[in-house]
Amino acid sequence: QVQLVESGGGLVQPGGSLTLSCAASGFPFSSYVMNWYRQAPGKERELVAGVSSRGRSTNYADSVKGRFTISRDNAKKLVYLQMNSLKPEDTAVYYCNAAIWTGAVHWGKGTLVTVSS
């Protein structure tokens, strides 16, 4: 059974930091590109960051470049999103996503990040 389970969300003050984790199981993790998406209230889901299957390349939305860092541990089947200098506009549900060239896609259920004073 495919599972992606996010953790680490919560309430943080502007300027603070959080690290999200995503634990994967039930599929060949090291063959998949891993991504973090987010969806703010009333907005469409957007890609935040992605990391290649071996972790050699990453990409980021312009809005988070220089503040967020995505990484993965293939041995532990984990992917992380380190978020620094958080802003109120980063408030959203953050989703872990796994994708592969065959078209297979898997989603987690999301974790809520709220940035507020």
C-alpha cells in the first residue's frame, strides 16, 4: 500500500522556521522525483520545491528561493522541507508528492503550516 505521511506542520511566528518531513512506503522511493506542494485558502495548489530521484538536483518556486530547502534520504525513504524566514503568505496546507516518468503520482494528505503572530 502506497503511503506518504507528512509531519512537522504547526503554528510559527513570522521570521521563524519549520522543517516538514514526509515518510514514504509502498513504492520504489529512490526511483521517484519528490515534490512539496502547498495550497493556501482560496488558492490553487502550487509546486513549492522538487528534488530528483538521487537528490542531485532541486528546483524551487520563485516565492521560496533562498528561504526553503528540499532534501531527501533514500535509505530512510524520507523527504524534507526546511523552511526559514517564514512569512504569513507561506500559510497553507503542504503536501508531499511522488512522481515518476511513467505517469504514476502519489500524494500525502497534507500538513498545515500557519505563519502568524
